[in-house]
Amino acid sequence: MQEKHLKIFESKMDEVNLGKMKELNNDPLNEFLADAIELCAPDTVFVCSDDQSDMDYIRAKALETGEESKLNIEGHTIHFDGLKDQGRDPLNTKYLVPEGKDLGKRLRQINKDEGLKEVRGFLKDSMKGREMILRILCLGPINSVFSIPGVQVTDSFYVAHSENLLYRPGFEQFKKLADPADFFRVMHSAGRLGDDMTSIDVDKRRVFIDLDDRIVYSTNTQYAGNTVGFKKLCFRLAICKADAEGWLAEHMFVMGCNGPNGRKTYFTGAFPSFCGKTSTAMLTGETIVGDDLAYLRKVDGAAYAVNVEAGLFGIIKDVNPDDDPMIHEAITTPREVIFSNILIADGKPYWLGDKQQLPEKGVNFSGEWFPGKKDENGNEIPHAHKNARYTIRMSELDNMDEKADAPEGVKVGGIIYGGRDSDTWVPVRQSFNWAHGVVTIGASLESETTAATIGKEGVRAFQPMANLDFIAIPLGKYIQNHLDFPADLETSPLIFGVNYFLRDKDKFLNNMSDKRVWVKWMELRVNGEAGCLVTPTGLIPLYDDLKKLFSQVLEREYPQDDYVKQFTTRIPESMSKTERIEKIYKEQIPDTPQVFYDLLSDQKKRLQDAAARGGDYISPLDLEKLAFEVPYK
């Protein structure tokens, strides 16, 4: 260890913590930590190893400082982020860009020197009177080709505690680095705190990302999406790393679907927030590998995926025994769970859509709460926030897949894309081939905006691969990487689109449990055991197959009238969507590959031909006689 680093560490660490740093023996890490100490000026520094006693210390300190409080059920705690710190902050999340470099209009950016001056100015002396925590974690399974080490300094024990649940310990893994500088770095301070232990200066909330130096800076915020750096923040760094190395970093769950005769098929899936992503990953009767982020690599001629994380930071709204029984069971029984931004009354949690009787008063993210309470703008404050969350380890779930931590990952049979679409997409369909799926399903994904980000809700938003907010390379290059991915695969995963939000006027055409059937149909398709009908936009299920699956999976009849309403090809809406997507790419994404436009043009021609032959709305019962052909062999 260099003498300059040793002196800084000796002034802030006891012998035990200093011994941990000597054990790691990593100069780039020492440089990062020394800089953080001199900048943030903590009173002491705690280095968290992989030892359980260190994890216990962090959890105890989160309670001692008041960042968390105990609830009635053993292991459950509550954390509040404050009234104005309830979601990701895209306006103040920016890339640090050196002079002469431009990431394009789509990505928010700030001159690197200017941005560093601002954010480091906010971080200056931000930890005086506090303890700095150094977390050393592993993204992806330990001892794997997928493994990426990460380090974070923070003064929030809630953030550090969340990382206990969300990531695999990486202290021992860090010792094995082939390149001592090959790790992600995060520097965070919650800033000034009020009596309720929430960030005061949210007007100075900043989340700045340095792609070149692979550092994330975050300050004046506690909401985990802005502060747990290894979630979406380092995910941006991973996308750049994947681009350079020829693999994919995706905003995807990974789950296992049980097929006939003991078979299991693994799927990944990308959904924007509030579109059914976690509930699909946690389907009754299936197994979960991960609910949010995935790395995909080519191994032995096949696509393999891992869960980047080891826990869930899930939206709790509408989690109840009827709609999400697996999740509900996990978060209402004794085990380690952190709730955030819901109502607490007499030690019991209440959230939106939990189907419980609401108490007359309690405490929530706004402080003391009662029905009719209003904010400073006269808007009524709900008892729980729409973006309220729960945090839990994967290992606490009864349905965790046996390969969830497998170093080799799981072989991907299918990729699922889904968004909120009231009038166009059918509940489930398969693309004609890989490129068709990438372009017309993944890269054409749209969804209504939700409470997971700050801003107006209910707007139909362009969300390619459910990843637009996090793509840190030119979007055209990102799409080209997807198109190129299967070039040397023996078998490519099938690509599917799903839509749980199709409506007939104000009525949803799907029950929430229907997704169990759609996933079973996809499993059969991957293994060549279900038929299909050809439409202008893809392949859809046969009625007889779905009728059988509804009976087997849900013990429910599936009327043919439901099938017709759900799987009618809507030509005007499909044409409008195709043209809308084409316009977005032509106007906003100048580096879009030509094959993208070719595939959209082909689809428009098929839709025009279908309208001429079958009218604007084509029942699935009429598809066989219209005899549409699969366009790509």
C-alpha cells in the first residue's frame, strides 16, 4: 500500500478495517477510497467484508441511526425517502462528457469538468460527523465469466443494508482480479438530513455518470434507484462494457418455466415499470432467477443469462394474495425485508392495492398521515406511494431457481418484451425470426408512463427494449449489437411480445392470471410442441392450444369469444404504430441500421395486403382461410 493512502486510512480506520484494506491490496481501489475520504471528510470508515458480522453491523446501524425502523413481523423494517425523493430523477441524471465529445441529443449530459465541479462541490465535507461505509460487491454470480466487481462508498446505512439484500458479497472475489482496475465505482452521500433522516436538499440532487472512468456520483438523495449504485447506475457502465466486449447487458428478468415431463425452459424478459415484469418473473408454479437486470453471453453456441443481482427491489403496489401470491407470501412472513414509502400504523404496513382495510391514521413518506392530507400544492397525499418498494434477498423466496447462482448461468430459450398497450398488441405473439423480433417487438416497444419516474403519468412513451433510460451508447449501435448477437449461435432464442393491458373500451381483455397461460404457450413453442397462426405481425396461438392450457394451468374455461377479442389483428392500430416507430427512428436516431427500416417497410406492406384481403379487423378464426405466409424462412 502506498504511503499516502496508508496515512489517510490510518486517520479514519481502526486496525480491523485497515487490515481489510491491506488484505485487498489494490492500488486503484485505495486511490478511489482515499479520494472519497478527503472529499467527503467522514469521521470514520467501515470496510464491509463478506463476513456475516459485518452485514449484521450495517443492519443494526440502519436501525440505530433511524434510517430504518422495526415492524411487527420479525426481520421487517421500514424506510422513508421523503416527500420529494420518491423516484429516479432523469432530469438530474447526466453523463459526464469530456470536451469535444458528444453522446447525442437523446442522452442528458454535462461537460465533465463542469459536472465534476458541481457534484464534488455538493459532496465536499458531506460526511462530517458520520461513518463512511465501503461496500465491495459482485455483479453476476461469483467466480463466473459474468462476474463484474463493484465498490461503493456511502454514508447511508439504509443504502448499505439494501446492498446486503440485493447483491452477492464481493470481498473475496475482489482479491482475484486479473486487472486491479477492472471494477465499477460509486460515490454517494445522502447529504444533509432532517429529523426524519431524509435528504433535505433534494433541489441539489445529482446523479452523474462518468463512462470513461467508470464512476457514478450521487448526492442529496436516498431513494434506492438513485443511490444503490449497482442497480440502474452501474447498469449504464455495464452496457458500455458489453458493447466493447460483444455481449448484452439488459433490463430483463430471468425465469424458469416448467414444461411437460420435468422439462424446464428459461426466459428473459424486458418490461417497463408497472407493466408486469416482476409478477411475470414470479409466476405461480414457475421459478425465478432474477427480476430486473441480466447479462447475456454466448457460451458453447448458445445464449446464456445470469441475474446481475441477488435480490429484489420490487414495486409493491397491487401486491396481494390474489394477484401476486408468491411475492405476497414472501413479504408478509418472517424474513429480512425492507419496505419503503408505504403507510405504517401500529407496526403494520399498508400499501396501495393490498386489499386491506385502511387505518384512520399512521406514518408514511410525508410524516404523520391521515385521509385527506394534502401537500404544499393542495394535492391529496395517498397513504402509500405508487412507486413504494420492498427489498428482499432472492434466497428468501420459496420459488428461487436452483440455478440462480450458477456461475455458468442458464440457457435462454426465449426473450419476452412487454409494455402497456390498450389497443394494438395481442396478449402474446412470436416474431417470425430474430431480426423481426428485435425490430418490430423489442426496438418498437412502447408503454404508458408510470410513477417509477418523476413527471407526468399516462403518456404513451417510446421504450425500446424497456431500456431507453439506461442505454449509454448510440441507440442505433445498441440495436445493431442485438441484431449481430446470434451470428455465431447454433440456436437463437425465440422472441415474443406480450401485452397484459389490451382493452375493449374501459374493460381489460386479460385477467392478471392469464400471463401464466401465455408463458406456458411460449414454453411449448420454444420446444416445438404448439402450433400457431400466421398474422401480418407475427405468430399467434391456436384456440385449441390455449383452451387446453387454460384448463390445465388455471382450471378455467376459455371461451372462443374471448380468444377472438384478444387475438383479432387490428390493422389500423398496427399500421399507425409501425409508422409512429419509423418516424421516431428517422427523426431521432440517425445511426439506425438500414435493415431496421427494411423490416418495418415489409411489415407495412403485409398490413396493407391483409387489409385489402380481410378488412381492418381480422378475427383469428379467419386467418387460416386467408393463408398468410411466414415471410422469413
